[in-house]
Amino acid sequence: MKTNPGRFFEDYRLGEMIVHAVPRTVSGGERALYHALYPARGALYSSDEFARGMGLAGAPVDDLVAFHVVFGKTVPDISLNAVANLGYAEGRWRQPVYPGDTLRSQSTVIGLKENSNGKSGVVWVRTEGLNQRGEVVLDYVRWVMVRKNRLDVPAPDPVVPPLAKAVAPEALAIPEGLDFSGYDFALAGEPHRWGDYALGEQIDHVDGVTIEEAEHMLATRLWQNTAKVHFDATFRDNGKRLIYGGHIISLARALSFNGLANAQMIVALNGGAHANPCFAGDTVKAWSEVLDRAETNAPGVGAIRLRTVAVKQGAAPFALRGEDGKYVPEVLLDLDYWALMPV
Amino acid sequence: MKTNPGRFFEDYRLGEMIVHAVPRTVSGGERALYHALYPARGALYSSDEFARGMGLAGAPVDDLVAFHVVFGKTVPDISLNAVANLGYAEGRWRQPVYPGDTLRSQSTVIGLKENSNGKSGVVWVRTEGLNQRGEVVLDYVRWVMVRKNRLDVPAPDPVVPPLAKAVAPEALAIPEGLDFSGYDFALAGEPHRWGDYALGEQIDHVDGVTIEEAEHMLATRLWQNTAKVHFDATFRDNGKRLIYGGHIISLARALSFNGLANAQMIVALNGGAHANPCFAGDTVKAWSEVLDRAETNAPGVGAIRLRTVAVKQGAAPFALRGEDGKYVPEVLLDLDYWALMPV
Amino acid sequence: MKTNPGRFFEDYRLGEMIVHAVPRTVSGGERALYHALYPARGALYSSDEFARGMGLAGAPVDDLVAFHVVFGKTVPDISLNAVANLGYAEGRWRQPVYPGDTLRSQSTVIGLKENSNGKSGVVWVRTEGLNQRGEVVLDYVRWVMVRKNRLDVPAPDPVVPPLAKAVAPEALAIPEGLDFSGYDFALAGEPHRWGDYALGEQIDHVDGVTIEEAEHMLATRLWQNTAKVHFDATFRDNGKRLIYGGHIISLARALSFNGLANAQMIVALNGGAHANPCFAGDTVKAWSEVLDRAETNAPGVGAIRLRTVAVKQGAAPFALRGEDGKYVPEVLLDLDYWALMPV
């Protein structure tokens, strides 16, 4: 058999390191496509001049381009036979990715727990994205529920890794040289500083985008994500293609510009839930809540912890969970992350 | 309130200069996307070699990429609450934009006139696009009708700026070094020279393109144009997304290659009307008329003033206005501009 | 008449060389778009680092980008009035195309044969793609059936050029410096070497992609292919846009990664048939068969001759021809080519 059937639960070994295939060089092409696919307007990622003024070498590709490229490579090895993408934790962007950089990914199995039904299990991996110099540009923990194929293989000893609820502010990696002291708020698009955001403050980002099939497939292919459910209308019983959760992450983040234009760089992913599936024709909107704030050592740079929630048409204002504690059906994504803002 | 509600008529002051947000660096990515979105075939914008042979440093990005990028930045400040985009005048491309250039925009309010109903008014702005060296690459006048929010604010003294019917030939900015004396008509695609076009000559550009939702949204996002009507199917009563007028400008210009392959560079925008709205599913065709011709000082370079009209399915040949002087319903765009051709 | 009506059968002369218009510089933008349009994962075309490790200057653009760009330029001169694209032969990729290269095309008429009905005829051309240094990067023979316009023009003496069934292994052009001896199978995505593929072996590539209108039009425009049938829904009686055959070629090739990840470079096109038309909404899958293998002089590099077949939904496993010898209706493409693999 020459083709890749993907791994099943019994194929993972605790501590094993998996090298993911197909390294990828990014260029101005990926940057332009990102701007065509999402209403992204962050000045630091749009303008080489603006980024240089903030102490960087030029405009990096969006932090979520780095995330999607690194994530996409893991799909054939981690989630081809996954039945659910359960969560993210301890994600840290370690350094910006620039056009010309080449990314590859590797994952270490850090947890395994077979389900009591014996038909599936949860796999925890810590994934690292590395650049051409072997430097880690991003790492994060993801856990997925994976089907078992050979049901007679004994369950492994259960290991559930301890995971932080959120990345500690002192653990955030600030890009070398980053300096927001000369930040141009007019060019960035909004006057609101780090100090203007109060804990618990909620922001409705107002704008909405109706999703087309062609768009989410272009995006998902761009990250070389190979999951069949996103591309093949004959694969699911209802003839619908499921939209890659990362597409919703990028849409929500881009929509959040309107109210969070100065939350420039994502530096940590504390957690994330793809609360409900999304399909072409849905109109996505977003709202955010300020969860925490922290100072940093970089000049003029503050850290803000945000929850950004993507919802679809019909959602009530600031919709999240129902009385039963479950996400309401209109919620697509609940994302918890740290970003850097000018103080 | 952290989000941008846009300006209303009473928020504009005569003489005020507005700095628009989010500078943008363009690259080969934007160039490739432009070729994917429109059937653009101008040799000067497609081939670095061809452009170098004509005295330029390389192939610039399409003149309309420059226009769309500069225009897109003005939307959040000028037309978010506009009820109509009324016209363009005195547009001049001052120098080519190359991959690697960073563009930003600023607009000066040059006219204000409240409507007699007291509920809206017309705002005239002169918008400049600047590159990373602070040089103006493009400027143009645009006027829009904007809603009034606080109806009790007194009307400003009406100021209607005098605007030229067309940019005078002697005011056209010819890119430094441009030299068409060694022009390769075979590689450019057509044998017709500047002298071959007669005043009043009409050309049916033959080809048509049926528009898809994904395409116009990719394009409009690429220019960071944030107008909700283009993206959100829930925003308008009929559930249709309105196609950005600039998408039609680019389609019409690209279609005009078939018959005007040698009208290489757009150097002035004399006027333009978005005659009727366009929606996904419409099939766009174009025709042009020669309005004027002028010599230039650049070797081998002539200027031609063209009207290019975009129409949709069902349009009569060379459809424009009805007996009542109004645009017929199939006309989408009436564009009046100067282009440079080999003599 | 300023517009191009295209050539008719009586307009071709044996031995004539036609210079095709609109040279094109490719960049990282075309590379990124190719990855967005097709599920392409070949490591050599995805990563500059991987390509350098194999002795190249960096990652070339996909071999099929070169093919589509060169092919697209020929459409206005060769196939605008074609009623059928009959075949390809003797195609050879002579050297990789890198971002920054500028391609142009020229074709020589090598065969002419009027049909017995006197209303059309077959034209054979040998097309060359050249880079900015005038080097041939690709050449191939294509033949098309073209309508006759002036039916009274006498038929030319019939000349049917002799064409090889397949490019001989010793005629394959191996890129200078190519060296697969340090090939990284883990990063490339599969462990299978040249020696692991048996003559006659068939591989079902498993994955499928449902095609959207926006995607095939973006792709076809990107190659500046001007054939109306691909873009204008009003052009055909059934209101459907025909998908450019090259889109199917690229889809099939990209899908073949799953099972042929190490068939890295296409170096020859032995033949190809667009067996049935494809329309938006179709779900494309692919299978391949090993037709031949050959050694090369380059270190660690073997050549493999493959048939890759694209099929649509409803196709039987390894569907190809019916008992009548004709392609079954679900077969879209039958492509015969040589690729290079690590031994």
C-alpha cells in the first residue's frame, strides 16, 4: 500500500517524536493571499515600513499564517483519523516568520488515554514549528480524539499531561528588538492603547463575512492541510464540506481589528474550542472580551489576554454558553490568547 | 466605544486632512493575485523584461492595484456611511508602484454641501497615495453622498470645488525614462499603434466574464476595503452582496486588452460613474470609445483618452444611455481615462 | 477590426513560426497561488531548503506552472477557434523555472491536415517556452482541430508529423546539479523509492476535491488563458463553464502525492487526453499506473513513467476505458509522463 492511511490510536507511543512532511517556504505570495482571504488589517503585518518602525526587520507573515502552516503539516500524522479536535494549550509564538523563511513541523506524543469504550482514545502532542535555522518559531499542545483500528491492541497506561490554563505573562516571548514607543496610532487605525482596555470589557467587532466554498478550500490547501472533510463534498452524508477550524480562527482574528486594531501580535494561545461546525453560506461575526493584562520588558509594549469568539448569523449579542454551560449553537469558536499592544 | 462607526456628514471640516490607516507593502503576491482575479494581459505589467525594455525598472503592479490600495484605505474614513459614490475627477498616476513599495493614503476635504433635505450631504475629497519615500504615486478627487447623524448640526457653508472635465494632456505625468521607441508589438499582443485609433472609434472587446462571490470578495479584501455591503449577505434586505465598483473597473480594463492591448499605462482618471449595481452571477463585457488623443514628450509615447464601459448580459451593442439621458440598466460602469500607447 | 478573432484552419502555413504575446514574470505569488489552487505538496516545489539539498538553486515553481504559463500564451493564436484539443506528445521540461524568471512562448506549425468534410482541419504545433535568457524551458507538440472560416480556400497538402509514443529515457533532461543521494524521505512525506514501484502497479490516490467555479477561473486567468468557454456562462447553451483541461491536470498531479510523493519532477509529457469535460460541482479523484522505469546519470535519480488518470464522482476503481475501447464517462484525463524519483 503506497498511500497514507493515517495513524490510529494504537499507533502512537508516549514520548515518540514524529517528523511531519513537506517543509514550506513562505513569500510575499502567502502574505498577499492571507490579505485576500481574510479582512486582515494589522499594520505590523501589512507594511514593511510600519514594522521597521517597531524594531522588526520588516512585516512578518501573520502569526496565524505561521500557525496554519505548522498545523497543516501535522494533519496527515495526527488528525487524519481524528473524530474530534479537542483543544489547544500552551501555545507560544517564539519569533516572527518572514517571507523567505522555510517552516517544518515535528510533534512529540506527551499524553495517551484510551476511552472506556475501547474504540478510540485521546492523543496529546506538543508540536513545534521550526525555521530553516532550526529555531522554534511556534510551539503548542493539541489533543485530539482518534479512532482505534485494531481493537484488540491493549490500552496504554493512561497519561494525561498537566497543562497550564494560560501561558504565564512572564513566559511570553517578545520578538527581539520590538519597541512600540514610537507607535503611530493614526496609521495603525485606532487610538486605543493597552491602558484603555479594562478587564472584563466586551467588544462587538460589528463586521461580518459570508463564507464561500472556494475561499475556505483555497485557504486550507494553502496550508497543505489534507483533511478530506474540507475538500470532498461526497465525503460526508449531507454533501457539505466542513470548514477548517483555522479558517474561522483567522476570520475572527481579522474581524477583531475593528476595536482591537492595536492588539498587533499574537504571542500565546492559551486555549481554543471549535464549538460548532461551520459551512459555506454562514456569515461569521466576532466579539472579544478582555481577560487579563500584563506589562512586558519591551519598550512601550503591553500584553493583553483576550477571548475572541466567532459566531454565525442569528447569534445573540456576546453569545457564548447556554444555561446548561454548553456553547450555544451559533458559537463557532472560543479562542483565548495573548497579544501585544502599545501601552 | 472601541469600534469605528465611520464619519457622518457633520463630522467633516473643509480643509481638514485625514490620514488613513494601515499602510501596505505590495509584492509579487499582489501582482499574481491581480492576474488571477482579472484577465489582465498588459505586457508592461506582466513581464519584468518587457518593462525594462520600455525604460522602467521592472514590471510595476497594475495601475489599478495602486488605485485600489489607495482607495481601500479611505473607505473607513470617507465612505463607511456613504449612500452613494458620486464621481471621480482629476485623477493622476504620478509614478509606477513596484513590488516592495509601501503605500499609504491621505485625503483633504475640498468641498461640502448639505442636501436640501437636511439628512445628508456631499463631501468632496482629494486623496493622495504616497509611497515609502513620501512621494505621491496617485491622487484623485472623489465625491460621495454621506448620511448626517446629528440632524441638528447646522449646515456648513456650501463649497463646491471647481473640477476639470478631463486632465489636460500637458498635465499627464509620464513615468521617468519611459521610451516606447523599441516597442515589441508581437509580444504585446496587437499591432495597433496610437495613430491607428480614430477619434470616436468604438471597440467591442468581445470577451465576457461571469462573476463569482468568492472572486469579488477576495479582490475587495485584498485592497483592505471594509465596506460591509461587499462581504455580508445578511446586511442587505435582498441577501445579495454588492460588488465593489473597483472590481468592475478592473474587469473592464482587463477585458479591454482585446482591442486595446497597447493602451499600456493608465495615467489619468478623468471621470467615472458606477451606473448600476453588479451582483455575483452577472456576466461582464466591455466596450470602449476613443475620446481624444495627444502627443507627449516621451520617445515613442502617445496619449489616448478612452471611455471604457462595462455592461452586463443583455446589453445592446455599445449600450450607454437611454433617450432620457440616463444610463440603461445593463450599464455597470462608464470610465473616462488617459492611457499611454506606442505611436 | 481591432480585436483578435483568432486563427482559422486556412490561416496556418506549414513551417510558420508564431510568436505568442504577453511574456510573464513569475514570482512567489504564482507559487503561493498554485498551492492555494491545488493540493500540491511536492517538497522540492514547496521548500527552498529541500530543493537546495537536492542540488537546485531553490524551489522552482511547479513544472505545471511552467506548462500552464507557456500553454496559456498559445491559446489566442492556436486554440481560440479550436473545436477539440486532440493530444500532446514529445513534451520535455528542459530546465526548472524559478521565481523571477520571465517566460514567453512560440510555436512552429509542423503538421496540417484538412478534414474530409472541408469544414475544419487538424493543426500540429511544436510549442517552445523560453526564459529571459532565451533558453528553452519546455517544449511539446500539441494538435487541435480548428474550424475553417473561408470554406473555399483549397486544402493544404496533408502533412502528419511522426510523433514518438513516449519520450525515450535517454532524451530526458535532468536539471543540472540534481542529486537525490541525500534525499530526506521523512520530510518528503513517503518512504517509497523508485525501486519500490513495480511495472503495472496501480495506485488509488484516495483523496478527492470538489471544484468550485471561482477556483478554476482564478487558475485559468492566472495562466492568461483566454478561451471564452472557461469564463463566460452565457457562452455555452447549457450555461455551464467548461473547466480548463490544465486545471484537471494540476489537480490530478497534486492528488497523486498520496502514493507518489517522491515522484518529484515532471520531465516529460508523453501524451494526454482530456477524455470528458469537467464542470464545477464535480469531485475529482485520481489513480496512477506505473508504465515504465529507467535509470539516469544523475546521482540517486531514477525516472518513472506514469499514467495518471483523473476521474469524477461515480467512477469505478481504476476506471479507464469501456469494452468499446472508449473512455468511460467518469474519466476526465489520461496523462502519460515521466517523473524523477530517488532510487
